[in-house]
Amino acid sequence: MKLLKLSRGRLFPAFEEPLAEVSLDAWRDNPQEHAEATALTISNDTSLADIKCDLHGFSVIILDFPAFKDGRAYSQARLLRERYGYTGEIRARGDVLRDQIFFMARCGFNGFEFSGPDADDASAALEEFSFAYQPAADGIAPVWRKRLGRAAAA
Amino acid sequence: MYRYDEFDATMVAERVAQFRGQVARRLSGDLTEDQFKPLRLMNGLYLQLHAYMLRVAVPYGAMSSKQMRRLGEVARKYDRGYGHFTTRQNIQYNWPALVDVPDLLDELADVEMHAIQTSGNCIRNVTSDQYAGATAEEIEDPRPYCEMIRQWSTFHPEFSFLPRKFKIAVTAAPHDRAAVKVHDIGLILYKNDEGETGFEVIVGGGLGRTPYVGHTIRKFLPKEYLLSYLEAILRVYNLEGRRDNMYKARIKILVNSEGADKFAEAVEAEWAQIKDNGIDLPREEIARINDYFAPPAFETLSAESAALEEKKAADKDFARWVRANTVAHKIPGYAIANISLKPIGGIPGDISDVQMEAVADIAEKYSLDEIRATHEQNLVLPHVKKDDLYAVYKALKEADLATANIGMVSDIIACPGLDYCSLANARSIPIAQRISERFADLGQQEELGEIKIKISGCINACGHHHVGHIGILGVDKKGEEFYQVTLGGSGAEDASLGEIAGRGLSSDQVVDAVEKLVGVYRQHRQDNERFLDTYRRLGADPFKEALYEAA
């Protein structure tokens, strides 16, 4: 497993000290005991609307892909970015594969515990599409906005 | 028709390039079949009983002549000279070699076609009324909304790994030809009492092993909010839909276990948060897409055609074809002409390369370059001048495409069944062929009127048996094929699920069974009522009695 971080549209291998992780449940039960924690793990069956607490103290929120097919964390990531304004790192853990990283990045993930063999290849996967049809959490202007821009320039 | 601009063309070309890389990784052994499977499934490539099968998207069933011609060429070059139109208005190729698929996709991309999201647990190809833009029934053309949905759902990053596949259908006519009530989301465009147009939003319908008719969760959605509302539904489903059991993972299970009211509340709450987040298209983009669907250059003609009447009087078979296969067009002097892909004794939905090219030529010459595929596995020439109908008929006849049986007992929907499919328990196609042969006489079929027979080779219900007036489901009983008959289903605006008639029948008995059911109908029908109306009026008993008496 390698840790990759997204920066300006590319993935870079990252080396860091192990995070002080705490699960959402443990932290809610006793926040004082986990005052040193820097990373929060949230399971993918957790409703973010029910958390009702300040996430901004954590530098990393770790979301889970128990299997690549289980796509709940895509929605969780978008909600963290777009609804709850979380600006720290959102890290994908679990079954994180080359061909899903593009979707993850669009939903607001910027850290990846990548289980595939080739980090450079994962970075190439991010560049397979030049455009996006719909807005998401990555701030890429959707195709229709580009069309408007072009029409205005013409 | 919609035409790609450079953005659309780039997206499709990049998808082919991406898939080419994935295929290369598979062929070189970098990917195991297990790792490759989810990737190929995102692009419509299934591994069937004997070979790979590629499902090509025909967005909302609309094709140009150029596209149809290319589909024929592809069938000849990469397949065994035929293709198969499906109940999702798509076309499938049954025999492509894996190594050829990227080139095949390149050839499709040249004519603005692709296989994106024709499988996998994502938002599938959106389907619609095959008469869109041609029928006077519709309040507005539904195709622009389909195209908006196509673009919004393409590579949607949040909704590419849903609990299960997701199908959306749109209609804008009171007569529902798109089966919207048995889709994950069905949208009906209509005008409300205030004179505004918007959508009735129906969620949680579906067939498969747990069939449901959908529930209306919003009576009226202003049409400019279409995409944000869809996004809200999909988000609730993505987060809340079951993932522990693939047979309970469709949205219909969520909606029906929570209750439609509670589900609707969750959607409304989500929508309230996102409706003004810039998901919906601005007016200019809606207008841009609408422009592609502006009515083609219709001529000003008189409503009646003397030439047509003359040919009808002179050629009885032609007159029958006109009665059975053509319907009213919104423009005077034009007709909508259906092309049956159900020749007597044929394979429902199959069409040869040469036939595809013939259809392309006919559409180019006589139907303003447009062709539609229907969910009942037929084709449509949407804009034919009545004056030209005879020429169209002759050309179709020449190509063996002039069977006059639309909506009739031999116009059968059948899934590929055990002849192709790795999930099937029983064969569907030979049953359809034998029923069709039993009722070969077209005069008799016309006299029987509308009877919808739908055949599925397993409980996954790809042949829509639950909504057949007569449904036939293949089951495996100790290694032998058996068929369970259901009665009284409908996928139209009067949607209902068929009821099981009784114990399963052998492959030999099932064709007789259909004949017996039709016999009961004949005996009891009043005036011009359809088989389904007679069944609904009388109930199941007389039909069951006929099926199981002394059998």
C-alpha cells in the first residue's frame, strides 16, 4: 500500500508519520480522551447529517471503500466538501484502485491509500478525461459552462 | 437529432482510448479476468455463454441513417452479420472478439455512438417514447430532456458505483410507450392546471425478481429543476440503498421498504439543500439542446393521400400493413411507420447487416433521416409522407421487414434466454418462434387485436414477463425447462403486474397454453375490447380453467 496525495491534478507519493486516528464513535463517546487525534475515520454507513460536530479540527478525514463497488463514500466526500465545508484532506481507504481514483478526485478526495502496483499509472488515470459533464466537488467547470463561455466569446 | 460538439466527441474518444488501455492490460495479463470484469462492464461488454457480448447505447432510441448504416457495417465486420435490438432501445452484438472491441468502438465513435454505461451499477442509457417528436399526443418533445439526462449521468463521479443498476425513462404523452411506471425513475412530462409544464416523478418501479409498479413521489417538478431533483434521488439511493444483498439492492426495495412517503421526504430534504447549487442547466444550454430537436423540414401536405388510398385498395397486404404498422403523425400528410423485427418464426429483435443498411437507405430517402428503436424490440420510421408509404412498404418487403403485426400476438418481447445468456434457466427464443408460428395467419392476428406476450428466460425478467398481457417465465425444474404463465400485466399507462396462472408448463405445453388463453378471450370478448380488458373484466378464473382443464 502506498499513500498518494493529489496536488494540482497529479498524484504524488507521500511519506508521513502515522496519523493519530480516532473513529467517529470513539471520538463522540469521549472527545477529551482523543484530543491529540489528527485523523477521523468515518464508516460508510454513517449519516453525516447526524454527526453535528466540528470536523475542522481534524487534518484528515478517512472514508472507507470496503469494496470498490461500494460507492457510498463518494457521496460522503461530496457532502463533506460541498455541504459541511471541510477543507482538510479526505483520504480514501480500502479497495482503492487505479480506475476509480478519477471519480474519487472529482468527489473531493485528495489522499489515497492506493493498493495498486503503479503510482505513476494512477496519476495517468486522472488525465484520461479532459472534460466533465456535471459539477462535483473538484471545482471543474462542467461542459455546459465551457459552452456558455465559448458562446460568449464568439 | 442531437449532434456532438467537440466536447461530446472528445469525451467519447477519450473513453475509447481509456478502454483500449484496459483491454491491453487484460490481454497482456496485467489484469486478471476478475479485475477486468468491472472495467469491461462499465463499457457494456459482458461475457456470455459462448462469447463476449457488446451492448451499444442508442440514447433514447434515436438514430440517424448514417448511424444505422454503421451498425450494419459493424455487424458484418466484427460480428456474424447481425445485431439484436433490446428492450432498452439498445443494440447488442453477440460475437465480437475482445481484441477487436476497441476498434469497433472507434468506428462507433466516428458516428457519435458508444457503449458507455450500458452495463454496471450506474445510470444506464435513458429510454423514451419511440414516437417522440412525431406524435400529436405529446405535450412537448421529451428527447431534449433525455439528452440532458444523458450528459448529466455520463461518468457521474458520485453515481458510478450505485448499489445496483439504475434505469430512467421519460415520456411526454398520456399513452405511455416507454413503460415509465416500471423504471427506477419514470418521468412524465405534462402540463398542470396552471398551464406550466413539468414532470411527474415516479420512483421505485421495476421488474426482475421483485416486481413493483412505481410510486409518484412528486406530482409536479418544474422542468428546469430536472437534474438537481434526479441528483437528490440518486444521492439518497446511493447512501441508503441496500448493499448487503444484490437482489435487494435496487431502489424499488428501498422505496417500498421505507414507504414512498418517507423516501419522498428524504429526497425533498436533500433537494432543498442542492437545488440552487448550479447542478441544473442554465437557460442558454437548455435552449442549445432544444435547438437540435427542432422539427425537421416537414412539407405542407393535405391530410389525406389519394396515392395511399389507391394503393391500399389495390394491394390488400399493403392495406393490412398500413392498418397494423402505421400510426398518426402530428403533421398532416405524414405517418409514423413501424418496422416489425418479429417476422413469423423469427428471433425477436434480430436484424441482419443487410437489413440495417436497407433501413438506413429507406430512412434517408423517406423518413427525414431518422430511425427509432422501441423497447418492444422493433424499429420506427418516424416521419414518412403518406404518399411515400407504399414505396416504403415495398422496400421493407424487399428486405423481409414488412411483417404487419405491431402490438399483435406475434409481436413478442423475448430476452436472449439460454441460447446466449449465462443467467438464463430456460430458452426464450424458441418459445417465441413457436408461438409466432402457431399464430402465423396475419388476418387472424389482426382480428385478435392487441395482445402483448413477453417472455423471460429467468427470474431477472429481461423479457418483461411481469407486464405482459400474457407473460411467460422460464424456470429450471430438475434440469428441465418449465414455463410459468402470468396473466393481466401491463407496462403502459394502465400498468399492472401479471398474476401467476398456476403450475409451470413444459416447453411442449406452453404454446398450446397461449392458444387456449386466446380461445377464452375470443369466446368472451365484448365489442372491441383487448385481451387485457377481457381478462380484467372476467378475472383469472375462466383463463385458469382453460389452461388446466384435463391437462
